[in-house]
Amino acid sequence: MRILFRPLLPNELNHEKIWFWVFLGALLLFKLIPIDSVALISCPIKNLIGLPCPTCGITRTVIAISEGKVEEAFTTSPFFALAFLGCGVYGLYAGVAMIFQTRRIRLVIEQPWKRYYPGMLLALVLVMNWLWLVFRGI
């Protein structure tokens, strides 16, 4: 697996353009919809079996980040707090890359069987996040 910095190739999907507009849309959404009006429902899985699901706390994490309470977001759900902050950083990078036509970051997976690594890493992190939620009693 290698990370490359190269110009956008002809006819290549422009990920940066897509993610910049997604990032900008999310920012506008957070500004237009008051966070106080979002109805927080309890997790149906937690209500059913008594344990949180691996994604419990996402809404509280997003609300905490949008209000600038980063520490609270990491306490609620560390994986998703990191993921949302990472998406924000990528959105900023995408805007800069798109506006200034800079080199693009590309991840190249050379051996076909190694394509499963990102999925396995995601599964591992989700399990770790779930264990965090269980032991914290969230």
C-alpha cells in the first residue's frame, strides 16, 4: 500500500470536488438547522438488549463537535469524533486542492488481497469503539 501525491488524471473521478461539496453542504446544514430542534431518540438496540450498538452516540458526537465541545465528543464516541474531525480536515484539503489545482493524495493498493486491509481496520476500530461504549456505560 502506497500513498501518492500526483496531479488529477484525465477522466479520473474527482474525489476532492465531491467531498468538498459534501463538506460545504454539511456546514450549511449545521448553520441552517438549529441543533436544539433535533429530536434525540434513544438507541433501539440498547433499549432491546441493554447494550449499546457500535454506533451509539453518533448524534451526540456530531452535536458536541458542531458546538465546539471536542472533548465531550471524544468522551461520547472517540472513533466517530475522530472520523468527523478527519472528514472536516479532508473537506478543507479538498477545497484547497480543487481551488488551487494542487497534486492529489491517492492511496494505491498493489496486491489484490490487501484490499481487505481498510475494511478489516474499520471493523477493528468499530469493535474497539463498541467496547469503549460498553465499558463507559453509554
